[in-house]
Amino acid sequence: MAALILTLVISFMSGGALLLTAGARFSLNEEQERNELLNLLAYVGLLLPAVFLIVFFLIERV
């Protein structure tokens, strides 16, 4: 359970950092605020599988 929470937290943090550095690249909605939220969720969704693998790989090694 802790590994899943850690995966979600790291995904949201890295997705937020990616949003701040790369910006809102996807045009998902006409409203600016909703577009940024959807971009954040898209970045988190793209990073989630990679972070999931990294977290469980590190847990296995410990």
C-alpha cells in the first residue's frame, strides 16, 4: 500500500515539475485553467507506469 502511495506522490510531483518546465503542450480544452489541469493529469498518466516500475524495482532491491 505504501508503495502505491509513493508511486502516486512521485508521479504527481514529477508531473507538476514537467508541467512547469515544458508547459501546457496539449490543447485539451479551450479554457486555460482546465487545460492546465488536464495537461497535469496527462503528464501524470504518462509518468505513472515508469515511476511504478522504478519504485517496485527499488523496493525489490532493498
